Amino acid sequence: MDKDALKTAMMTSISDVLETMFFMPLDVVTDGSDTPAALTGGIAATLTFSGPAHGSFALSLPESMARDICADFLGIDGQRVSLKDMTGTVKEMINMLAGNTLSLYDANVVFDLGVPESTAPETIAWEGGDIGETLCLTVQTLSSHLTLAVLLND
Amino acid sequence: MAYNILIVDDSAPMRAVIKKVVRASGFDTGTFYEAANGSEALAVLNGNWLDLVLTDYNMPDMDGLTLLRKMKADDCMQSIPVVMVTTEGSHERVETFIEQGAAAYIKKPFTPAAIRQTLNTLLGEPEDGQGRPEDGDDDLDF
């Protein structure tokens, strides 16, 4: 995959999804080699994709941000938000981020998305390691930050 | 007329958001039914009168396209409008949805206005006018 085009699609997708569905304007998008947000103790989800290229998306955010997003999304008080609510919302968020990223990258190509899975942030291979190459974006919102990565399997 | 609506999505938060947006669009809604995949949706459809189905595509057990095909092959269900609400954005897949009989396609992330406009097209304007754009619900919070 063309990594510059993929990165542009990731940035646009993050902006579209956060601003349209979660009413969360972005402040700064930082590139990649920065430390991913909430490597421990946060809420994370992964989602595999296949097609002309295959790999997985990973999303991580601090629990406080997940709680705020979930409360806004569901229209409930933050104190009533359960862990299940938060993981469900984060899984839907990665589903939208991944689907949008891939269709923005190339709408003439069909990618198949897997089902979002909750995971612990520390289990994600943010640096790719032996698996393949990773594109990682950390986004600063007005009050917090999140990290979206694409792990490309070669 | 009160419309019975089935929302099919494996994400419980997304089902809740869609229900909230539909309710806020001013339509006279009857019963909301929910299903987490196509199989559950067919069970609901077999036992209830439905006026509209809003379904995701990518779900475990039975995806939204399979649900759509099964509905269009069934004499009792084929006239029910099916709206695909999905992150799927490839041209080929959207064309497939329409070719297989989807009444409309809404891409996630969506605005409340996108849902409302689609419902207006399929069900007609709400009788009380609450769903019209001039009422300012473009600012409707999810």
C-alpha cells in the first residue's frame, strides 16, 4: 500500500469520524513514531482487514476519554457508563475509522473488514516487530489524545 | 401512522444511537426492534410486522447483504424497505447493495440529517413537520 496515501486517509478518517459522530474537534495530529496514547490502562480495540492488502487496525485511548466519548455518544451521564459501554463504543469507533480509511484510500477496491475485538493496549504490536510495517498516528483532541495504527502484514 | 422499525447492528451503542436519531427525526414510530446480526433479524421479521429495516453490513453469523438477499427472496418480506447503514464505502459494494434491492445506503459516520433525509424519502415527511431541516435539527446531538 502507498503509505503516504494511507496516512492521509487515516488523518481524514479520524477527523471525519470524531467530528461527525463524536462531536470532538481535533487539535493536533502527530505522526507516527511518537509514543502511542494509553499504552497501558486504556481502552483498545483491533480490527483485521483483507483484500488487495491485509493487516489490522489498532485504536487506543485513555479510559477517561473513552468514558467521555461514550457518554456523549449514548447521551447518558458519564458516571452511568459501564466498561461494556466503553468497549462497545470504542469497537464501533475503530469499525468506522477502518472502513473510512480504506474507502478513502481507494474506493475502487473492495476490502473485507473483520469484527472489532477489544484488547489490552499493551498487547498491540504498535511498532510492527516481526509482523510487518506499522503506520501510527496520535491525535490530540482538546482534552485528551488517541492513537490509531495500521499494522500491515507483508 | 406509526412505523415499526428494525435496527440491525452488532454494536449495541450504534443501535442505540440510530434509534435516538430516528426518534428525534419526528416520525411517528411504533415499536423499535433490535437485532445483532442477520439471523436474529430474520427471526424478528418472521414474527412481527415491520415497516423499515436499517442494517449494518459487517456482522458476525449473518451479514447485512445476506439478510438483504434473504428478505428480497421472501414473498412476505420483499416489500419492506431495507437501508444499509455501514462503513463500507467501496463503489463495488455499494452498487451490490443497490442491485440486490437496498432502498438506500447511509455511510457511517452519518449525520442525523442523513438519517432523516433517507426516512423522508422512504416514509414521507413526518406529519408534525418536526423532522424538517428548517427546524434546526442539523444540530441534533447523537
